[in-house]
Amino acid sequence: MSAVGSSLRTHCLAPSRVRAPIDAPIGATGYGRMFPELPSFDADESFLRALGRAGGVCDCGDTADDASSLSSVPAGWPFFGQYIAHDITADRSALTSHADPHALRNARAPKLNLESLYGDGPVGNPFLFQRDDSAKMLLGPGGEDVPRNSEGIAIIGDPRNDSHMLMAQMHLAMLKAHNEFVDSERARGGSDHDVFDRAARQLRWHYQHAILDEFLPSLVGRSLVEEILRVGPRWFQPDGDVFIPLEFADGAYRYGHCQIRQRYLLNHDTQPVPIFPDLLGFRAVPKVKTVDWTLFFDAPGHDPAQRSKKIDGKLPRSLINLPVAITGECEVDEYHSLAVRDLQRGQGVGLPSGETVAQHLGVTPLTSEEVGLRQTGWKGDTPLWYYILRESAVTTSGDRLGPVGGRIVAEVIVALLDRDPDSVRSAKSDWEPEKSLIELLAPSMAASVIGR
């Protein structure tokens, strides 16, 4: 196997990665249950495979990216959601049929603190930083890619952020945003010995503000976000240390797989391409595949961005037939489907059914017709992940999460920020963000802000 192929096998979806992880955990923490009193959903594995395999209910086939399949949400938000996921979760445990949640280890701290960007900082991970200016992040040649070693493997805080070229370039944009904050902090004066800490705090707070003011409202609705910010989470109130609940990590927060389009226009000089295999990562990003982020996020003075696919329970063909470079060799063909993997993951950690969670939250459950699994002959409850996707389709036409999925995601994210004394929720009242997310990602947009 080539050096590139070997590195791809360590991706978070590859079966081999649970036996030989390439990035050792830094201070692993535990997972837990958001609803520990609820019974686990259980179904025959053949049903899960039939639901998620190629040609199954979760396969949207070759449906075009058109008005009938696309939502009103810009195409970049599911990738920002993936970036967040890599910041707060990294589960390297083997999948079992009946996992003990307290035995599962999360290699990320349950904080939205850009650990996946900064690693252990300039002292603990000096290879992530510039040799002659350790306050700044290391970039690839010409600043056109993330830094890589001689075999093309990314030198970054989380190898998953090189899984595809959109994610690699989002990571690159965040590296550059940090370096710009270093320059800004130096321009303000003060001691240089803590300039890294000041710049990192600025980027973290901008990142967290974008989560609360842009990302979450687009995903769950602004009214729900404002309610939870005002009165606090109702259901996710962990005693002691905060943790990542499995209902979030292996259920509700896997919604983004359903938002992936069939094809993406990266810039105005190329044709639209599927995310796999065309944008497969773990290799240098060619200049022709440089991302124009104004095609992924709405930006002032630009045409509306591409839209994400509706959240409706169906995944694009590129995720139903994942390349071997991502999954590794599979004895069972269905394991090439990300939908099958999502379904098995949820059952493996013992998540409750979607109907059970809805009833617990006081939400009227979807009917069997609304879930849409009767055609498979299934007459029982619904796996939580698939239920949340269908809930979105039924209650919001696939534009955002519904009452069950939205509640789980919003409460967990707000709780993580509220429990972190260094988060933007604890910033002084006079702090204001200088940039929106698109202005962090797109240098031209950031330049226009500086010039105002």
C-alpha cells in the first residue's frame, strides 16, 4: 500500500484505527447518557443494513442537486459542524453490541476550545508552530495548504481535519485566522510573552460566538437558542464534570451526513465535483481545488452561496459508497455505507429509540407514515439517528433539526460553553466580535472588515 493509502486507513471511519490510533489521546474523558433512564433500542443487524445500504431507504441515489432536494441552508454549515465535532469528540473505542458508556473514552476535552487546532500548545506540540515565531501556527508552503511531512501527511492537531479537502482548507483558514489575531494583538501593544494566549483567546471567542449566533440558529432555530441561553438547559444538567452525551455524539449530532450535496462548486474556475472520491483528503490540496468560501457561506456583496441538501433521512451516493481508502477493506459490503455505520454505532452504544426520547421530552412522536419505514416491513420504533433526520423533514421541510434533535444539540453545546469559565459566555460585557465566520474563513472578507 502506498504512503497515502496507509495514512488513509487511520481515518476515524477505518476499522483499523481503533486498534492502532496514530494520535494518542490527551487527557481522555468519559461519555455518558443524557437520558440514562430510557431503555435501549434494539433491532436485528440485518434491518440496520437494509436501511442504510446502497439502494436502501437512506440512499438518495443519483438525485440531482436541485430545488426539490436542497434546503435554504448554505452548504458550508455542515462542514463547520464537522469541525466542531472534531473539536469536542474523538472516540477511538471498538464498537460493541452493548457498550458501557462509562468505559468509552473521549480523547477530546468536552470544551469548544479549538483543541483540534492548537493541540497541546507551543510548548507541548511545538511542531504545530513556526520555529522563529512560536506564537504563530505553522502553514504549508506559500500558505496554500496545511503543513505536511515528506509523505504528504498533515501536521495538524487532529488528522480527521484532513479527511477531505474542504475540511483541510477550513483548518487552514483557522490557522491563518489565528496568525492574523497574533498580528492584531501585537499592534495593540503589550507584552509579547503572552501574545499567543491573547490571540488564541480572541479566535476561540470568535469561533464560539459564531457557533451561538450563526451556526446554532441556522441548525435549530434562533428562538430555541435564545431560550436555552436565557434559562439554561432543561434536560442536560450533568452533576459534576460536564461530558459528551452519547445521544448527542452518536445520534443527533450526526445529522450533517444528510446535508452533504451530490456535488460542490469549489471556485469559479472548476466544475462541481462530489466530495468522494474527488475531494478525498490525506494528501496535498492542488491549487485548482482551492475553496472560495463565499460559495459555501452567504457573504455581503456576493451571490447567495450553494445550499446544503435537505435533512430528510437520505445520504448522497458518495457517502453510501465510501471509498476503500476511507473504510479499509470490508468483509461486509454494507460497511462501505456511512448510513449503516451511523445506525450500527447508535445501536452499539445502546441509544433509545426516537419515539421514546420524544415522549420523554413531551413531544408528540412521528407517526409510522411520517417515519416512512413501513415499506421495509419494519413495525417497531425507530433508531434515534434516523428518527431525528425524519423529524427534520416532517417538521421543518429539512431546513433544520426538529424539536427532539434540536433540543439535544442546542442544550449540549450551550452547556459546554456555560461550564467552561474561559468561554465567550464568561467574556466581559464590552467584548464584541470583530468578524463573522465568513470573515474568519475568507481573507478578502476579513480585509474588507479591517478596512471599514
